[in-house]
Amino acid sequence: MTNPDWRRSDGPWRKAKDPSIDSRPTGGAICSRGPEALVAWADAVCERQELQARIVRAFRDSLEAGGQGPSETDLMLFAQTAIAEQRLARGLNPTHLALVSRRR
């Protein structure tokens, strides 16, 4: 009698064949290691902070002078950048994040 597990994509033979299956990131994390990942995360933080400052200035101008407020593009870019920042942070070592956070 043959074992039907060889046909299933999640069978034990697949994990033995491809060891990276268990190390894949979960929860939307971007798998990244090393100094490049830390630089990418720091760039995403800076970009988000710049967009946030631009949005706050636009809101302030709209309240003080009756202007238009922040654009849809700025708001969408801010949301996308914040999500990318969170995903990059999930892929980093928590010790590195703590060290970088203390330097700011």
C-alpha cells in the first residue's frame, strides 16, 4: 500500500525537501537580517516621519488659513510607509530595535 502523503503539498516529504518552509515569515513580516535590514527599517522610519510632518503642516494650514488640508496621495503614502515600517521591524532582532530606539 502506498502512502498518499507524497501527493499533498503539505506532506512531510516537502518539509524534508525544502528546509526553508518552516523559516518563512508569518503575519506579514518581511524576512530580513543584517545591517541592510536595519538601514531599510531606519529609512522607512525617516520617510514616515517626514510624511507625518507634512500631513500635520497641511492640517495646521487648513485650520489657520482655511486651506485644503493634506492630499489623498500624502495620506495613502503615509499609510503604506507605516505598514512597510512595521513589517520591516517584525523581521528585525528586537535587541537591534531597542538599541536604535534609545539613540533617538
